[in-house]
Amino acid sequence: MSVKVQAEDFDVGREIAAITRGNLAIGAVASFVGTVRGANDGAGVTAMTLEYYPGMTETSLDDIVAQARRRWDIIDALVVHRYGRLQPGEQIVLVVVAGEHRGEAFAACEFIMDFLKTEAPFWKKEETPHGSRWVDAREADDQAAGRWKNP
Amino acid sequence: MAIRILYFAGLRERLGQAAEELILPVAIDTVGKLRAHLAARGANWDALDAGKNVRAAVNQRMAGAETAVGEGDEVAFFPPVTGG
């Protein structure tokens, strides 16, 4: 289980290979990659800057992965989240969950993303042709995280 | 009682600072009281008014208005998170 907060890009294939290599108990790997959209809320996005809270962000991600591990019988999990200035099309976040079967891998992957969106201290600032703006938290993200409270 | 306060994202920009060291009166012993204490500075500090959508952490753990604040603590204030 590991969590990385980094400025550098990541290689999805390499990260998955590092988890699965030599572990023959794994029969399912689910992954999610979030990328920077070229438009948001009706305006073009020319770049995005991600800010985080060094220390708390890593602890928060560790805690979310630990919650997923208590809830599902998974074998390994990885979260990589970037910070700094990113261009449209660039990768922002990677979640990988490995398990024996797909059910728990899919569910834990989605759970980790839903809680990352609502609990992990990251903030996005978008650059648009009309100036810069901080992205507002979305009600839909709170609802997505809330549904896990009633399994 | 000495504490360190951190501000992030839009709140950091609005307040014009990322961090400060503060000596608190003994009576200011919770996150809610600290917010009110800071909001009383006026001008842009109204961003910390009780009704505003601001999240808090004490020693890097999410905190509520009733969470205790004490000597040496690191308190952070920030907007709702938008990562992922």
C-alpha cells in the first residue's frame, strides 16, 4: 500500500507492473486516471495549478487507503497525485487497486477516488482566457462519497 | 499560548498570507473561538466568519468548531477540497 504526492508525471503501466510483479495471488487490477480537461464550467482551461498541504495530504490519503483495506479484502493499493502547474490533457491522479477478484478491486478503487475528492487536501486553480479562478467544491462529489455510508 | 496557523488556496490569497505564529489569549481554546478571534480583525478576515464555508485541521487532522486548540498546535484553515 503506498501513497505518493509528486510534481512529476507517472507511468500507469510501470506503476501497475510494480504492484503485480511476482504476486500470483492477484487476479484483478482496477485503475483510475484523472486528467486535466480543456474546458470546465463553460470556460476554456489553459492550465491548472494544484496546491496541497504537505504532511496532511499524505496522511489523509494513507487514511483513505486504510479505510478501503478494512472494508474490502484487497491485496494492494496505490495512490499517486500530482501537484503544481499542469496543462490540459496531463494526468493528475492515479488509483490502482489489486485484489483476487474484480468486485472488490472496482469497489475499492471507486471508494478511494470518492473520498480523495472530498477529504484529501488538494485545491485546483484554473487559468482561463478570462483570468484565474479557484475551482469550487461540487455537491455531486459529496453525494458520491456519501453513498458509501450506507453499504 | 503559542500556535502556528496555516492558510491554503483561495483563503491564503484572500488573507494575503500563508502562515503566521500567534500568541492566543487563554480563553481562545477551540477552533470555533479561534475563527471568531481571527474574523474580528475585520476587512478580508470576514472570510473566516462562522457562516463561511471554511474547513479546519488541527495538527493535520480534520477538525470541527469544538476541537480543542492548545500550546504548540498547528491549525490550518482552507476552502472545501477540490483534488482528484
